[in-house]
Amino acid sequence: MTLFAIMIALVILQVTGSVDALREHRGGQWLAALAGKIPAGAARLLAVVLVPALIVAGLEYWLYPFLIGIPLFLFQLFILLSCLGRGDFHDDLHSYIRHWQLGDLEEARAVAFRFGSELADDPMISAIDLHDSMRAAVGYRCFERLFAVIFWFAVGGAAGAVLYRLLFVAASSARVSGEDRSLATRCLYFVEWVPVRLLAASFALAGNFDRCTKQFLSIARGVASSSEIIDQCGRAGLSVDVPKGLVDGEEFIGAARIELEDFRALLTRALVVWVVVLALVELF
């Protein structure tokens, strides 16, 4: 039923574009509220991340015997949908590409900020730096909102998905203190270590096999961040490249737009690879 829940969640997300009504995560607020009650460090992070995951695991165990698992399935589907990333990924990316193609870099920066791009709010950023920043942000946002959640849901059920989402919220929420956010970020690196490398490996099956395999082997055993691995292996898997000699102008804008669209298509094909692999795992 794990695969069935994942497929239904993906269909719902594809049809609706966004289910933000289910995604009012309170991890950041909860962690901030605990600041004065629990000393900073591992204890506070465990309270905001592990305790809810254990509660969800207990509910899964309690629901398992009822009505041939239907209540459990509905509960897991609800949790999975609530743990998928916020916002409409495809609409935001389409909006960015539209403004980019029109040469409206100010509006493109505004949309890029929704993807968490660190360079998006820099008024002095060049077009090529904005594009590189945006491409990396698109890859990681798709990973954290879909691939990582699916991986931990497949491994640990609804509790696994909750654990990952709350840890990500703790690592990225502005409501969380710098010390807690730093600890959560370090923990997130290890939680993402396996799924991000599985995604990078799936790029070889969904894109340029030779180039992606070489890039994957050169970076996968290092200490690169999740965003760096996705961006570098993703670029290697693409069928197009932005010419390095282009800095500005219509030719660069057109080439960059094609690269982003190709990257989006590569991520979609990689998601199909994951679904097929999960189906084979459940079958055998």
C-alpha cells in the first residue's frame, strides 16, 4: 500500500498543483516555543522532530488492524500529502521562465526568491549568476518537496515522512535560533545523504548516462551538499548546455530557458524511475 499511497499523492499534487491547506507545519513555532524550556542542542531538536514522528508511528501501529488497513492507508495518505513541499512548484517555475524570457530580471528575481535562492535578492547579481543560482534552487526544492519525502515514507512510513519534513523545517525556519538551525542543518545532511545520491544516480537512467555516471562517481563519495550534488549531476544528465561564452543577451536568455525546462523534464523522468523501482521492490 506504500506505493499506492505515493501514486495517489502524486496524482493529487499534479491535479491540484498545491495542497498547502494541509501543510501548516508548526515545527519552527514549536521549536521557538521550547527555547525557554529545554536547553539548546540535541534535546530540543529531538523534542520537535522525534517526538511527533514517534506519535505518528504509534498511530500507525494502532490503526493497522482495523478494516483491512483502510484507516491506516487514509491516515498515511493524509500525512504524506501534508509532508510534501509547499507552494506550486510548476507554476512558480513557469512564472520565472516567463519573466526570464521577457528579459524582466527584477520579476525573475522576485520569483526566484520563492525557491530559496540565496542570490535572488541581490540587486547586483548578474543574469548568469541568477540563472545558476535558480537552477540549483530548483533542483533542491524538487528534491526536498518530493524525492526526500517519498524516500523516507517508503522506508519509515508516515513517521519517516514526518521526521524528514520537521527536520527540514527546523533547518530552514527563520523562527528557529541560529544554534538550533545549525544543528538541524547538520542532521539534515545525514538524513539526505542516501536519497540525494539515489536521485543523482537516477539522473543517469533518466538523462545522459555516460556524463552523469562520471559526475556521480566523482562527487558522490565526497562531502558536497545535497544542492551541489543535485545541480552538478543534474547538469551532467542534461541534453543541452548553456554556452560558457555567453553572459547576457537574447542568446543567453534563450539557452538558459531551455536548460531550465530540460532540467524540469529530467526531474520528472527521475520521478518515474523512482516509481518504477518502488513498484519492482514491492512486486518482488
